[in-house]
Amino acid sequence: MDQPLPTDHPGSVKPTRRLTALRRRLPPYLLSLPAGLWLLLLFIVPLLIMVSITLKTCSPASGACVMTWNWGDLPHVVNLYRPQFITSLIFAAIATIIDLVISFPIAYWIAFYGGRKKNFFLIMLLVPFFVSFIIRTLVWEFILSNNGIVLTFLKHNHLAPSNFHILGTGLAVIAGLAYNYLPFTALPLYVALERIDRRVLNAAYDLYANRRVAFMRVILPLTVPGIFAAFLLTFIPAFGDYVNQEILGGTSNTMIGTVIQNLFLIDSDYAGGASLSVVLLIISLLGIWLYARLLGSRTIEEYL
Amino acid sequence: MSALPTTDTSSAAVTEQRRPRHLGRFLLPTYSWLVIAYLVFPIVVMIIYSFNRVISGLQLVSFAWNGFTFQWYRQWSNIPGLTSAFWLTLRLAIVSTLIATVLGTLLAIALVRYRPPKFRGKGAIEQILFLNIAAPEIVMGASLLGLFVTFNVARGFLTLVLAHVMFSIAYVTVTVRARLAGFDLSLEEASYDLGANPFSTFRLVTLPLIMPGVLAGALMAFALSIDDFVTSNFVSGSSVPFPVWVYGASRVGTPPQVFVFGTVIFTVGIVFAILSLGLSRKKN
């Protein structure tokens, strides 16, 4: 965040010179102050408050809370909601892998063969965002329902048994997650592929690499940071998602996001909800830390 | 064929290899168009079903196709809760876009121009931006609710604006910064040499040049705000934005007007995106 300006000017410096020096140093801080303050007060501080709620111990009799640095609650809630954590982990992981597999070829195609239509194709990748997230998911409920388009077609052609259903199962939730988060995977992959220096690729061909070798030993290694960024940007939001589960999954296969939402908004159990949110936050931070550790923190924001 | 290819034939062979013809010309495009069709498919379904007749007593969207009608477009404002939620969302999006675009653009300029010796804490700001984008929305929504409850802030339009600006800034900054990267600083120096002060240099030189980036960032912030459900659901209180209303209604039954609003928002969004695309192409 913004650092206080050093005040090491010797007293002999004339006021005007001090002012010019100050004026020269201030701009980056002045420019970033409003946004920085907003993010500090409404993003960082709330997260810290949530962590502090988790670490406090409240007496059930008086309701008074004291900071006890009690980290013991976290393993406890993880244990308590283990099935929901495991469901979230599995659903988000499968959806993310599906998205990586689906979007790699199209990102590759746009980056290498998009030509002048690149921007058009990028907008096509973003097209789902022009429809509200909730409506998108509702339409999938519609499409996957028992008398919806997909199942009617499958059953009519005897490709699925007549009692087959998708809605209310994990399959529907994974399908919804994969659809809703696909652009979050495709765009970082595109950025990574687009950034590959074509001269490096040509050098590989000049050195008699065939296409497969060039792909495996030049393109893929250069895309690894992008793949990791895409993984994070898809997996973390999908892990905390509850809308897909609530609309498409019915009452089965509860994900951890549903639990958090219910604790906060239905049960008003802020302490319980906060502990679970802190666990989610720690998982996100671990992912970002791992990225910075393995691939260097400098590159991480390049894929946004 | 000689054992060792001469320079000529080898370069010809390489050029032959360089462009994977069947992949680039047939397989990949076909595949890519299929993916695009998959992305567009639910939107087409939404648009089609916004024209679907309802034959049962309750005016709710039905899965069966009952025939074409303009009824829901004519009666778009028949559901008071939905209409007021839509206007609220529009007002909210405009206010939060304006604030987030200004703040995000200023931050982007700072991040592009200045490096650590002159700008300490740059790395920290970048990490916070990434965390802001990558963090699960539910964590941000829940922690904001905790903040408002702790400080006894009544939830409503104000808390919605605070929240929406918070999650839009990072996207605006990243979008504007991407466009700023190739900015030619000598243009500003020329402006100073011609006697302009920093303010008029910014207004007359810098701003017009970065305008496409700023517009793209604003579009992003607007789209994020209109779309947001998770955070809004936590901080909305008595002011119910469009997605929160739709979610609540859908648990009982979705009125067809929801798809009408969805179709209209989609059309307007696409038109704006294409316009901004055309604008940036002209500028280039």
C-alpha cells in the first residue's frame, strides 16, 4: 500500500526546492491513493475482520468475544463440513480440467490463426458474459430438465434410458460450472499463446523440429504459466460457487459455498460462516502463493 | 534425394512444415466454431423462449414450446418487483462504473508509469489486485457483510455501490493498463515543451490517447455490475438488484419477462461491444 513519504530532507533545503522534490515524488502515490484506499477499506479490512472473528473466542453466556488467536476452529470446521469440501473440490477440479481441455485448442487457434478477426473471436468467447450469470444458469436448468431440449433429443433417439435425468445430479452442476467459467480459462490461455515469440517457434522449425516436437518443447512449456493462471482463475471461483449447485444440483451434493451462504444469510451464524470463508481464502492464497513460488510473482498479473 | 538436403530444399521442406495446413484450415476452425456454438447455445434458447406463449394459468416460463408471441415484450413492465429491480441495477451500474473507471484508470496510470524506487508498494498493490480478481466472490461478499454488520451500516443502495466499485476497480485497472502499455511518453514531453501544464497535458494529450482503454474498462465494470449476484445478495438488504430478484423468483417460478430483460440486456451489450470494437479498430 501507500508508503509515507520519506522526510529525510536536511533542514537547510529551501522550502521551494523541498516542494518541487515533494511534487516530483507524490504523483504515483496520489494517483493510486483513491483506488488503494477503496480496496484497503472495502476489500482488505473486511477480510481481516473476518479472520479476526474466526480467531476470537466468544463466551456463550455473555456473547462477549475476546481475541484468543484460536486457529483451532479452522481444522474443526473443515472436519465438520468435510463432505461439502470434498464435493466442491471434485466438482471444481473436474469443471476446470474440462475447461482447460475445451479452451486450449480454441485459444491456440485464435492466437495463431485469428488474423484480423482476433478481436471478433475474443468477443465470441466473452459472449456468455452479456447475459446475466443467474439467467445463464436458469437457462441451463431449462435445457437440462427432464423435458428439456437435451434429454428429449437423447431419449427420442434412444441414446439414453427413459428414466435418465441430469438435473439434480452432480453432472448438471459440473456442466453449469464448466459453462459459466469457460471464459476465465480461455482468456489467460489466449494471452499466454499470443505472447509466444514467433521467432522462437521459427527457430525450432529451422532446427528441424517437426510440428509435434515444436508444440511439446516450445509452445507448451511457454504456455505453462498461462495454464496455471487459467487454472487458478477458474478453479478458485468454481470452488466457492454455490449458484450452480443451488439451481442445477437441487438438494443433493451440497457445495461449501451453499453452506457459507446459508450460515450467513439464513442462520445468521457469522462466526461459523466466517471460519469457512477463511478456509476458502486460505485455499485461494495458497494457490496464488504456489504460483508466485513456482513461476515468479512478476508474471502473475499479466494474465488478467 | 541426397542424404544431406541442400539449403534450398531444406528451407522449402520447413516452410511446408511450418503451416500445419489441415489443422489450421479445417480441424481447428471447425472445433472452434463448435465451442462458440456451445457458448452461444443457451443465449439462443433464452431469446427463443422469450417469445414463447404460456398456456397454463400461471404466467411462468414453461419448457414446452407453445407458439410464438410478442406478449412478454408488450407486457415487459407488468411485474412491478422485476421492473424496479431492473432500474435499480441500471442506476447502480452507472454510478459504480463512473467511480470505478476514474479510480481504476488513475491507478493504472500510476502502475504503468512508476517503478519501485519511485513507487514503493507497487508490488503489493499488484498482488492485491490479483487476489481481488481471483478470490471467490462468496468470500468477498461474506466479509463485506461482516464489515457492514460490525460497523452497523444499513444495507441498501450505498452498500451496493461500495461493493460494486470494490470488485470493479481491479478489472478496470488491468484493462486500462493493458492498453497503456504501448503509450508513447514522448508525446507528453512534447506537450510540456510546448508549455502545457500537467493538467492540460492530461486532458488534451494523455486522455484522448488512452480513451479506448478507458472505455473498454468502463464497459467491463458496467458488465460486472449488471451481472453480479453473489456479492449483491450479501449486501443488498432492502434494495433488490435484478439478478437477486431473478434468483429469488426462480425458486418459485420464472416469469417470462425475465427472459425479455435478459434478451434486451444481451442485445444492448453486444451492440456496445461491437461499437467499441469498431472504434478501437478505427483508432488503430
